[in-house]
Amino acid sequence: MNPSSPNSDQDRKTHLQNWLNTISGYTFSDIQPASADASFRRYFRTADKNSGKSYIVMDAPPEKEDCDPFIRISKIIRAAGVNAPEIIGQDLEQGFLLLSDLGDQPYLDHLNERHAETLYSDAMSALIHMQNIKPEAMSELPVYDDQRLRDEMALFEEWYLNRHLDVELNDEQKTTLTTTFDLLIKSALEQPQTFVHRDYHSRNLMLLQKHNPGVIDFQDAVVGPCTYDLVSLFKDCYIEWPREKIEQWLDDYLYKSGLIHEAHIERSQFIKWFDFMGVQRHLKVLGIFARLNYRDGKAQYLNDLPLTLKYVVDACKRYKELKPLQQLLEQTVLNHPRVLPV
């Protein structure tokens, strides 16, 4: 982009600084990049000269990003007792938000055998708080319905198979994929429907000394299946855990959430829901990671394709209903020269 363009990065940063200068009671300085995510949003960290306190500024170009969901959902989950950023200032016309700073220590940097139990226990507690949000408080959230789930999985064929691997499915294979999608959607919709963060993983949970974890990147939240965020957490595309560990954590969740006793859900049914939800999510993510590379120039996400594919293959091996998908992957993906062994 031309630096002189009114929408250039430097131009937006200048507007950002000018906006911060208008916020009463603060004197901000030293604006530094904090992070960028898979969208068009950028984040900066700045400090108030008066107090020395650190803040985060979100830059969300209004022609590409809508700040309203972030603002609305932040209020909802903070009211539920979850440690999400507080919104201190906003300029929606320019796409700027001033937020409290939840630090720079994502879970991913600290998850290991020594700390995993404590960190995941805290993350589960925060998740249960979100899942206990009353339906009336979620009335404006989108619903994770049939069409939304199906559209997400369609990214697998469009971006991962067609674009990344240059694979075109024949009619029989397309039918297999559609039948699998139907199966996964049925499983998702028969689960208890709750608040769903939708990206509840180790890069969006910030390690804090008090009121851990800090929860970020929640603006795409929906009402949907109760296992979805558990998949994001325990079948994380950025870190892998042994199956026995995952099932142990799921048992902890079932006990803490009360689903087995209050909703009378069988453990085996819940585990199956979890695994099928994982296939839905990871088919989508394979497509998204490929799209981030080809459309958005973010090649680093290709590094996370092998683990994401491995989750799909492992689930297929566990359930006879997923054998057709396993055969499809064997025909089109697993022996492809661009795919690492899983």
C-alpha cells in the first residue's frame, strides 16, 4: 500500500495517536506494536505518563472490521465474571478502541507438564462462567446453525484441497464429504447450546497472577455446541496433548460443569460429541490456515497444518461413522507430496 494513501499503516497510526491525545485524563506515549491476529485488526501497547499504567489500543479499520461485537461481547463476559479487557475509550468511526492491558504472556508460552493442570483448571473455570451466561444475555449473538457450520467446513474443500493441494474431488468424493458434514452438524446441534467463544485456545488466553486467565479475541462469539470451546482448548492447533490427558481434563470439566448430573449426559456420548466437534472445527481450520496463506500472505499458519490434520485422522480412526472421511483423506490428502506424514 502506498504510504501516502489515506488508509496506509503509517497514516492510521498518526490518526491513532491524535485520537489518544483527545482522551481526557491521560497522556499516552511510546506506542509500540503489541500483536496482530488472523484478521485485519492490529494491537498496540502504550503507557499513560501520569500513572505509568499500560494499555492496549485496537486498530480495526471500519471498512474491514466491526468493533460493535467486540464491545458487546466484552460487556457480556465481564458481567459473567470473566477477565476480558475493559473498554476505556472508543472511536467507532475510525475503528479505535482503548482497552485495559491483560499482559503479554499467552498460555502457549507457559503450557508444559508442570503448569498445564493449573492453567487448564483456570481456563475451564472461566469457560464454565461463559457457558452459564443466561439466554437473555445472549439474545443478540448469532447462532451456530446448520448453515454456519456447513459454510465453515466448505473452506476445507475450497482452500485446503482445491487451492493448497490442487485436488479436485469427483462426484462420489463430494457426496462423501456432504454426508460427513451432515453427520457432524447433527452431532453439533443435538448438544446443549451455550455461549461459544469460538477461538478459546492457548494464544487467546493470557497468563495472569490474579483472576487468571485473561480472555481475548472473543468478538466472533456465538450460541452453539457446548463442546466447541473444549475442542479449541484441548485439541489446540498450536500444542498437542496425549489422549489420556485430554480425557482426564474432559472428566474434570464434566464434574465441574455438572453436565453429567444435571443434564444427565452419558460420558461416552459427551466424548463422541467432543470428537465429532473436533472434526468439524479442524476441517474448517485446515481451510482457514490455507486461506490465510494464499489470500492474506500469512504463510506462518501453514506450519500448523500437520497437527490440525492429525486431529482429523485420529478421530476418523476412532469412529466407524467417520471411516468414509478417512478413506477420502487417504485418497486425496495423506499421500500427497505436499502433506507431511501424520
